[in-house]
Amino acid sequence: MRKNRYFSLCLSSLCGLCAMLFCLAGAQAADIHYSHATRLTLREAPDAGAAALARLSINQPLEIVARENRWCRVRLVEPVDSADAAREGYVHCAFLKDKKLDFAMLETEAARLFLELHRENLTPSEEARILEALFTRIERHFALSPSLYAYNDYRALLRDARRRGSENPEFQLPAREKKRAAMLRELSRQTWEEEFPVVRQTVVTSGIEKTLRKLRSERGWDSLPYRLPEYRILGIRDDPELVGEEYREYDNKIFPAPPKASFFSRGKWAIGWAGGPMIHRRHGSHPPTYSVGFSSGGNEFVFNRVYEMAKALKAPVNVSFVAVSDTSEVSILETKLPIWAITSDGLVAGHLREARLGPDVSACSVSPGSAEIVFDRPLKGKIYGVFASNAPIDPAKAKITVRDKTYLGGSFLGDEQARMTYREEASVDIDSDGVDDLSIMLSTDQSADLEPYQPRHAVFNGNLGGFLRVSGYYDYNVYSLLVNEDGQWRTLFLYDIVTCT
């Protein structure tokens, strides 16, 4: 009797185990694919003219139930926006892949296509094929997360396509222009209510330097006669990974020693600008409004980071582009982004109301770009910089340290290139753990000559008004703001160019 009962229990357990294994095998056998189209239509029948049941977003998971020629009957694994959307329907199989799209994949593909597009002696058909593929990669990158980076790449690619052959019907410029306009509308829509990932790099630039180095190491450094457009080179030095060789040696001289990781680590990050001569209060403004000037070159990166920070903090944003001529325009980003001023009186809370990026012009431009910061009260003391953080900050914990340095630069006093350098270095320890989180340098040169050929033989007394401002090729002013991100200094703002020649 006991043996029969024991046998029955074993049989019951074995049947349960078999049932479990059968269910697991069924689950594993499900053919799950993902939509790689920016907006995929789920249709009632396997026909392009069939009624639309739902619009599926990029990376929507779908279970393939059956294949009918080029069409796939699919079942939704996750619900779509509409609650009453059909659970099953048909999509074109070409838009389904077995892996999700990610930024790294798209950026690598875009970089390689961009290099291929700038080979010599491409035929119009080859150009059209590469442009089509590159436009598609950027559209998908934008669909994963609306981004000014992707939008600016798309605009630049449209300009390049028009230059290559606006009469070539293969380039599909009217259709691409409509998509660009749709992108712009999406940028100003309140997409921050959704959980979009932050985009820290442009689609093309994030991978192009690494791709170039890899290809040249494989084929030889002189084997790739690529001619890269200037619009993509302007901001390279703004990121340590992409810094141009001509800037690397000089930039390293102003970087402080590598720090330990502190506040900005484990996903915390910042945007910001150096202060000092780059920031001033607008006369008579109420509430107190301050303007932060950008340097020319690399502004596009600064501008894009404002958008991404607004996305991270879910601040409303309106983006517009105002044409100032047939070939140039001003980019305007209106928002209400929480921001902090670094002052001798501590951290002061305010908000960024507007960022404005001028057209691509020479260093002599009077308005290459600026940000408008608003505070509840006038700021006391010097403003060393302003920044925004995607993580909350307690201003009571912040410790600001300032160091002054004055020295004779250039050649001997009285020489044509002699100059007196007045430098202020400030550091911010946001969480009072003894590790610097932000580093600011405001270095301004003054001429050691009162007038040309009339050297001023006097000891510098620290009064900037006692010397003439250096300009032209003898201007070595440097204003920088660095952030300690995961134990490495990263440039948030660097002005070190000739103001006007």
C-alpha cells in the first residue's frame, strides 16, 4: 500500500515537472522580434493598403505568429498607447529584427556611413544609397530619444545632400525635409513627460574618430583620403575622447590633477559655463538677469547639452531656428531649467530662461552665443560660473575654495609680447567630502606696455586697470569650467581663443 502511494506521488511529481518543462519550452519557442522602424503600422491584412490597427513605436516587441511571403502576422507582447488597439495584425517582415536597436549600434553604423559618404569620386547612385542609409540611422536615433544632436546632424546632412545634387530625385529631399520639420515639432513637444534616455553625443561625432582610427590602423594612416566637412570638426575639443591633437597639449596644462570620484558619479552629470568676464548682469533687469557668453566654435555641443539636461529634469522646452540670411540662422532654446551660480557667497539657486546660439561666424562676432540666467535677487561677489545638475544639490553642504595668482607672462617686461596674467582658480566640493567636483579657471592677460614702444617699468600691483587689455594674437585669456565625472575631469566650458584679430 505504501509502495503504491509512493509510486503515485512520484508519478504526480513527474507529470508536474513535465508540464513545467513543456511550458518553458513553449515560452522559449516564442519567436520574439523588435520593430526597427521609427513608426511601424500594424495592419488588418497582409497588404500595404489594409486598414491600420495601431502605430507601433521603435523597439516594440512583437511575437511572430506566422509568415506570409514578405508579411508577418504578429502578436503584441506589450500594450501600445491605445488601450483598444488590436493585439494581433500584420507588419512588413523587413522592419523586424531579433535584437533591440541601441544608441551604440546606430552611432557606429552612422560613423561608417559618414566616412563612406566622403570618399572621393562617388557616383550619384552611390551617394543616394549612402544618404538613404545615413538618414535612416539618424531618424532611428531620434526615435529612441528626441535629441538636438540628431536633429542638427539631420539638418547638416540635408544641406550636404542639396549641395551634392538637389535635382537628383534619388535623394528624396522633399520627403526628408518633411521629416526634419516633424523632428522640430517633436523637439518642442513636452516629451519629458515620458522616460526618454539622455543623449550625451551626436550620432556621427560620437563614433567617427574611433572609427577613423580603427580603419586607419587596419589599412594604414595614409590609405583613407576622407575629406570631413568643417561643421563636424568645430566641437571636437569639447570632449576629452574627441579632443583634437592640436589642442591636447595645451588643454592638459590647465587641467588640475585627476581627482577621486565624488558627487558626479554613478549616473550623475552636469552642464555649465565659466563666469568672470564671460558673465554680466543686464542693466535694470527685474528679476535680476545675467547673460553668459559662449565662445565661438563648439557652441553646438553646449546648446545640445542644455536640451538634454532639460529632458533629464523634465523642464519644459521650446526650440526654434530663426533665419538671419540665406545661409545662416540663430538657434533659440527657451526653458525654465534649474541652475546654480558659483559665487564667493556660496551656491545660489536660479533658472536658465534661454540659450541662444548664433550662426557660424568668425571669432570677431559680437554674439556667437549666450545663455540667460534669472535669479530672485542680485548676486553678491564674483560669479565664477553657473551649472545645472541632474541630481539634487544641497547648497548648505557645498564648499567653495578660491585661489589668486598673478605673474609676468610672455617675454621680458617691455617686449612686444610681454603681458601680466591675473588668474583666479576656484573649486567646488558639492558634498563636503574633501574631493573637488567642479574646477574653474579665470585667466585674463593685461599688456605690460602702457602704449606701444613705451614700456611701463613698474611693479604690478594687482590692479587690472593699470594695464591695457591684450587683444589679437597676443591674447592668451583662458576661462574654463571642468567637472569631476567618475574620477576624470571633463570639459564643460573652455574659452581660449583669440577674441578678434
